[in-house]
Amino acid sequence: MSEMLSLTRAAKLIGATRAELQKHIQRGEMVAYDGMISVESLLACYPDAQLEDNAESRRIAQIKERAFGKRVFERAMPDAEVLAARLTELSKTLAYSEKQVEHFTLLLGRLWDKLSAMQSGSGEQSRLALDELKTWITREVEVAMEPGFINPLAIKDTVLHIITAQVTVLPSKHDFLVEGHDTLLEAAMRSGIPLNYGCSGGNCGLCKARVVSGEVKKTRQHDFVISDAEKNQGYVLLCSNTAVSDVVIEAPVANSVQDIPFQQIIAHVKAMGHISDDMLLLHLQTPRTQRLRFLAGQSVMLRVGESFSADLPIASCPCDDRNVLFHIHRQHGNLFSDYIFEHLKTNDAVEIEGPHGEFILHEKSERPYYFFAFDSGFAPVKSLIEHALSLGVETLHLHWVGSSQQNIYLPNIAHAWDDALDNFHYEEHVAGFDLRTVAGKREEVLLKLLAAINAADSNLLQGDIYIAGPEDAVNVAEQYFLGQGLPKTRVAVTSVK
């Protein structure tokens, strides 16, 4: 196993998150060099990863290895050519190591012969010294050649090199793993890394990137023509290639809303379903060759029927850019709402325009994330949380404040996050009045609620705050946190009708 590991690979090996490892680094408990950590530091922080050689520890190790193996084979394996290429690379490494051992053995034999020759022509004192040296060498070689207990991390790392490849993106230094049959672009999307792309089908060329090192393989044909000069420089389409070995690529990453282009897409209704009596889940699917590129938390304009339109936040993660979800609130007399609830059906066309909005995650922040969703403000908050989870963010807090209990319309999702994630914290709060109209005594009640939440969590004001919901409620919450001394850069807000 290599002496240095990337954070992504190390986290995968021990079943931790990147954020958890970064905390160890910040506290000085783990040594890191340019985004890489030493195996020794990893094992020092996670001693259970290197089990003692006794009967009980071997039994535990076997259980862990069987579980790891099961997870491996449950995944989609890479295609035969990619798998063969990775095995070939590992075989080369093994052959090189065996050759080194062979040279070492020959060198040791020559050293032994020289020591014996020196002994025969030396005095008594020198012969004794050489005898002692030979005894020491014999003992050290026996220790060095003793295999001892093999660390499970070494086995896992070898398996990971076969079924996955690591990709590092320059100049941003993002990294991610390519698993199964994923292309480079698909793997980046699943990891929450917004690389530049357009059609995802090999037609537009927007995902063109340069391979700095490593080997890639074309898995899909594309119509976009890459010139011979660019091919010689290592340019490929990320949507049509996968990684054979660990790869370094040079590609732009979207860092702001200005990096996301305006798009007009005709999507179709994949599914519809009532979340509650007055809330509907709308699932749109874009064409395979024209997926919606957006940042978590952004909104789009939807047009249906005879140009009935509404501006709505996206309620899904950018990691699945073809399947886009929306939470539609029933508003009697609103032409768009009435059409959605009364006329729209599966396979109907819906025009999407956008995206827009700056309610996005501050990904480089090392502070904990606090989300405040008022009523249907849960839609953009859900998008942000799912994106944060794809990035491996560790500490997340969600407070969902409903006008009534019915306005907390998807509690099962939040409870599932709370149950499955160790550092996800979820609380529900009922205001007892319509959060679309907050003034006078209602404002006092809401401020008291926010103050109580703040008083119960001593870390809240140390985090980044994200607030979404009806404009009145959002304004009150924003002013409350700004009044607590937080700068505006740490309080992100968006209004949802």
C-alpha cells in the first residue's frame, strides 16, 4: 500500500467522511501534505483499521472483509477492458516489487560472501565483530521477511484500485472516484463537482478537458470532432470517456452562478403525486442530450399549457441533472397552479428556463451548516442538503418551521436523514399561524421561536445560516440573525411563494 493517500481514497478505505478527516488534520492529529495524508497518521487516528494479531481480532477482520467484499460485488463493475487494464497495471507493480526482492536477495548474498572473505583474513577481534554483524543481519532479515498480520487497509486499497480510479481536477484540486461504468463526467456529478458540460451526449464539446496524466478509455462514441492537435495535447470529452488508471485532468469547475449558462429545455412529466392535499410533487425528465445544468438551491421558470408560468425552486440535487423535482403548492385561482393540479398529466411537455438565483452552498466554508425552512421553503433547502451530502459534508442542522403541522409536508425525508447520518440534526417547529403574513404579535412569536432555537444550540451562531420560505418569515429570520452579529455573507436567504 502506498505511503500517502488522498483524502477521498483514505475516507473510502476506513468508511469515514472527508470532513471528518479534515477535522483531524486541523487539530494536528493527522499529517497532511498537499491534500495527501500519510498511512501512519491515518492508522494513528483509526487504530481499529490495523487489528492486533489474535484470534478475536482475526475473526472481526474476516467479518469486515466479507462485508467489504459484498459491497464491492453489489456495485456495477467496470467493463472487461477497463478491468483488465487495471489488473495489468497492478501486475506490473507486483512484478516490479518481485524484481526488487530478487535484486535484494542477490545483493544480500554478495554482502554475505564479502563478509566471509573479510573474516578469513582478519584478526580475532575483527572476526568476533564480523560474527556479531552477521548475526545481527540474519536476525534483521528474518524479521523483515516475516509477513506478520496483513493490515485490512492494504487489501481494501488493492481492491479499490481494481474497481475504482481516482481523478484529480486541476487547477481546483477537486478529486473524485470513478466507479463501475460511469464516465468521468457522470462520476464527477455524483460527487457534487460541477464540471463544465452541455449536452452530456458527445455533441456540444463543452465537457472537453485535457488529460494531464493517467490513462482514459473511450466508452461512448461522440459526434463532436476533436482536432488532431488537441488529441496530441491529451484533450478528450469527459462525457464519453472513463478512467482506466488514476487520472489528473485539467478542466474548469463552476464556482459561482455566473459560470452556469441560461438554458431553455423542453422536459416531460415523468411522474406526479400528491404529497398532501395542497402540495404536489412534480418529477420532470429532460432529454438525454439536453440536461439541466444548475447549482443546488437555484430556481427556474416553468411554462405549461397556454404559457401559464411560475418561478419555482428546484427540489433535487444537481448530481442527477436529468431528473428534476419540484414541490407545487396549490393556490386556488392561480392559473399555473390550477393547470398543474387539474390538467397536467404524465408525458406532457413542460418548458424549463433558467436557472437563476444565488441561494447556493458556500462549499469552501469549514463552518457547520444550519438550514431554516419555512413551509415550502423546504424545496430549495432539500436541494442544498442533498448536494452537501454528495460532497461528504459532515455536520448539518435542519429546522423546519411550519405554519401548521400539515405544512411540514415531507417529514419522512428529514427523519430518514436524521436516522441514517450521525451528524445530521433535525427539528420540527409549528408556528401556529400563516407564515406568509408575519407582523405584530406574529413577528414577536416567531422571534421568540428563533431565540429559543439559538439558546438551545451554543454552536448555531458559529455556523452558516440558510433561510428559505415565504418572504415575511424569511425577512424576520434574516434580521434576527443579522441582529445577533452575523455578517450578511453568512446568512443566505431566498423567498418561496
